[in-house]
Amino acid sequence: MERLGTGIGWRPEIADAVERMPGIDWVEAVAENVCPGHLDESLVRLRERGVPVVPHGVSLGLGGADRPDETRLSALAERAQALGSPLVTEHIAFVRAGGPLTASPALEAGHLLPVPRTRDALDVLCENIRIAQDALPVPLAVENIAALISWPGEEMTEGQFLYDLVDRTGVRLLIDVANLHTNHVNRGEDPARALDELPVEAIAYVHVAGGFERDGVWHDSHAHPVPQAVLDILADLASRATPPGVLLERDENFPAPGELERELSAIRQTVRRTTPRTHPAAGAVSPGPVREAGPDEPADGAGPGPDGGGPAPLVRQRVALAQAALLSSLVAGTPVPEGFDRVRLGVQARALAAKRAGVVAKVAPELPVILAEAYRPAFLDYAQGRPMTGGYRRDALDFAEHLLLAELPADPGTRRRLRDWWLERSGPTPPSRHPAARLARATRRALQRH
């Protein structure tokens, strides 16, 4: 694996500071925020200086029951080619559920949700990763995620799950040590055991990030300083194998450049002062933990291999039904699936709604300005029982429409500004006779009358 060194997550808000920071060997950019035909000038300058840029996807949903969307895969491949990237990365997560496999409405989570560590979920994930590997022009690495909730009936630990994934697909790993800390606090999982079990030699690079604890729950915010507990896990990882790259993630609440540089310095020192206990050959994967075969699995533990044809349709359907039931409970208020912690699911549901409100505020920044302090409580009230189905920009329009049809806000001047904003962005009157088009025309007429 190519050695990357020390990097930082490139974000438009800190682009100028990143360009001036000393010792930045590489950067990572959120893939969905990169436009291949119109690269940000800061990224162009970094590339011209020879600084590698890695696109980091957040919407592919490789852990979902459906096969990866070809359009999303093509877009990720285009970004890798436009940036001349050495690899691309995504997450071991699902981000949407429902649809044809479950004969239910398609739902969007708006965030990364954990897959169950079961043989069914692993079979689906392995095939999805092979599909992605075939479609991408550069190697793929996948990231372990932070979780607020645990699936009932899991059959493997995180380390075992990751080991089997690498063994069956050859995919590289992006290990987020902050997520290992999150899962330690929220799910009682030992980071050292995870590192013992996973193939550290398959690591492409490592994420380091901050968060905060509230009421016994750790929130992986990417908006707070990196705590010592996360650096300690990084040191433990580095004692096993020197990671090819380590990257600091920060998405919000950006501090002064000097503070980011101090965090980067602490990360470098943590890796440099740690000597690996062993020195495995590059690219080698050591034998993983022994896991007993389940009742429906061959005795040697062998599942479908790289040429094994993937899981049976019923396996995908089982995974689809489980994921749809969970996501519907989180975003549509349906009953909590059996075996889940009701309190913890409530925490996760509120976190998803808060995340959704934050992203809508970014894609439609005029809304928080128009609504001022009323924006957040109004959006959280709107989000209850109203799942996102068409992306964040559609969500912003639907939110504004919801308020206007309810004759909110109460202040006429604020309502008039919101109405003007909605009318300007809701597009021309649809020509179709489809019921949704007729509803849109009726809505526009009603709002124009108001």
C-alpha cells in the first residue's frame, strides 16, 4: 500500500488554512461535495503541488440490502479519476432501506447506520463490495462506523466481521479509531480486542476525530477536539503495525488553524513514538481469529468466495426486511423492532433528525436566516413522522411548503419571505397529469393566493 503520511480532511471552510499548513502530506475530500468538471481551485492547487486527494464517499450504502447504485458508483469513479486519486473510500453502513425488495416505501436515513454482524449481512456486503471494486478505477477501502445502537442476535465481533470481509474480498480497511472509542462507550466493545482480531496489515489509512459524551452516550461529532482516549487507541494500533496514513477529520465548529496544527502534531507524535511489535510484510494478512461455523454454514466457515456468485435472493430479502424495519422505526415512527433497546433507538432517532436539520441548513442557508431561532425546533417538529425520500434539497422545499400550508410562521413578514423563497426555488409548474404534479400545481396556486 502506498504510504500517505499525515493528512487532514479538506473542507471548503478551511481550504485556505489547509493549503498553508506545514507537514500536510495528503488530504481527503467528501466525494459527494466534489464536482469533477469544476474542481475547487484549492484542490487543483493541492494536486499541482503533488498532494494526493482521496475522495471519501458517504452515500453509496455498501452495507444496504440492494446492490450498489450504478449512477453513484460511476460518480465515485469519476471523482477518483478527476482527482488522480490513489484510492477511494466508503463506509460499512447502510443509508437507505425499503423499496422493491420489501414492497415498502423507499426511505433515506440521511446518515450512516450500522449493519448487523451476521453471516447474511456479511454475504450481502461482500458481494456489494465486489461490485464496487469492479466499477472503480482505483483500490477501494471501507471504514468501520460509529454506532449508537446494537443489533440483536449478532454472530460476530467487529474484528471477526472485518477479518472475514477482507479475507473474502481483498478490500482494504479504513480504520477510524474514534469510531472504535465510540463503540466502546456506546456498546461496551473493547477497542483492544477489535485490534487483536482485525487484519491490521490490510489497513489503507486511519481516521482520528473528536466527539463528546452526553448522558452516557458518546456522539461522534467531528466538531470537537480529539480526546486522549482516541489517541491511546491510535497508539495501540500503531504498536501492531505502522499505518500507511493517518488523517484528522473535522467537519464543523472549526477552530483556529493553530489548534488544528497542534492536533496534527499530537497525532504525528503518537505514531512516531510507538514501535510496532511485529513487522509483517507489506500487504500480508495474518491468520484471523477462529470462528465456529453456524448451523447453516459449511464446517470450514467458507462462504461465497470472490467467484462464488454472491448471496441468494432470499438472503438479500432477509437483510432488506430487517433494515427497513429499523429505519422505518427511526425516521417514520413505526414500532421498535423486537430485540432493540427502545431508549437507545430514541437517542438514534433524535440524532438522525438533528443531523438532517443541520444538513438542510447547509444546503438551504436562507432558511435559518429567514426563520432565525425558530428554524431548528420547527424543522425537528416537521421531521417527526416525515421521512426524507428525495434528498436534502427536496427536503428543504418540503419543509418550507409544510410551514406555509400550516400558515406558519405567525409573523406575516417572515411568512412572506419564506413564501417568496419557496416559489423561487420550487420550479416551473409541472406539465404532467400525474397526481403528484397536480398536487404541486395546487400547492403553488394556494401559496400564491396567500
